[in-house]
Amino acid sequence: MAIIAPIPRGERRRMKKAIQTTKDKDYARRLIALMQLHEGKTIVDVCRIISAARSSVGRWIDWFTQGGMDALHALPVGRPPTLPVSEMCAMLTILVQFSPQDFGYQRSRWSTELLTMQLNDVFQSTVAASTVRRWLPVSG
């Protein structure tokens, strides 16, 4: 009994080519596992060959059956940003054009702490000064 549906010859060739040319070795491991399953090996044998857990191989099978080869690519690292970064960077460029005295501060030059306080007031957020310091070169 086959574990996965038969893979057409064209797709097998694309998989072999991707295994040879990809720089993402985890992606290559996933493809190798599916090629081994297509050849008739059991999940336990495949797990031994590629040093992966059975649950991982099962997950890869699900990804492949649902989305094909493209579904085996790794997802981007990290979580998506929750702050409106582009709007905040645009606001930073506008704020820097003014003086802090225009906003009621006694200082004549901006500091990242003052910029942070102003951004947090405008956007009702809790951005840290270190984050604003990281955004300043990006926003110009």
C-alpha cells in the first residue's frame, strides 16, 4: 500500500533538480523523504535515512498532498509585525523636520526618547526607544 499518491515523472524530475540545486538543505531533506516514500519505503525507513521524526515526515506528506512541491518550502522566520512600521517611519521623517520646542518640550534637539514619546502619543502604542533608534536610519 502506497503512503503517498504516485508522483508524475515530470514532478519527480523537478524534485531531483531542486534537491541538487537548492541552498535550503531542510527543503532538500523534505524532497528526499518524499522521493523515498514514492519509491516504496516505509515512513520508519525514511525517518532512519534522513534522521527525522515520524511526525515531521507525516507533516511533510500532508504539506505535499495539499500544496505540492511549493508547500514544502520553509515559512519565513519570526512573526509578522504588529506595529504600523511604514506609517511610524513616515511620521518620524515628519517629526524630525520640526523642533521639539514646537511640541512643548524645552530641548532644542530631538533624542530617540523624545521621538518615542511623541510616536507613542500619536499612535497610542508602546514602542521602545531602542526600536525607534533602529528605525531612524531606515526612515532617513
